[in-house]
Amino acid sequence: MSAHVVVTGASRGIGRALAMLFAERGNPLVLTARSQKELESLAGEIEGKFGRKSVIVTADLGDPAGA
């Protein structure tokens, strides 16, 4: 079994690109960012393209109380 990959900032930019790359490689994903809606959209896209479900964690990791 592959280790889970935690992708922070997964809703946009480099984080989103990394999430897609790891999904394509078959890694189970834990996606985190501040935007629930954008994470849900990304998770749906990953499931549609690669048949893999992702765990979503909505959090502001820049805030000490956010994790």
C-alpha cells in the first residue's frame, strides 16, 4: 500500500499541480487548504480522472489555531 501524501495549499497553484501529479501516480491523497469549495472541486476532478478518492481537510495552516 502506498503512503498517503498530504498536499497543503492544494486548492491552487503549485499545491494543486502536486495533487494532480501524485494522484496520477496512484498515491492516496489528503488535500488541505482554506477553501472547502475548491478542495471539493479538486477532489471531484481527481476522482473523475484517476478514480481515486481524496480526504479533504479544510484548514488555515498559517494560523496557529487553524490546524
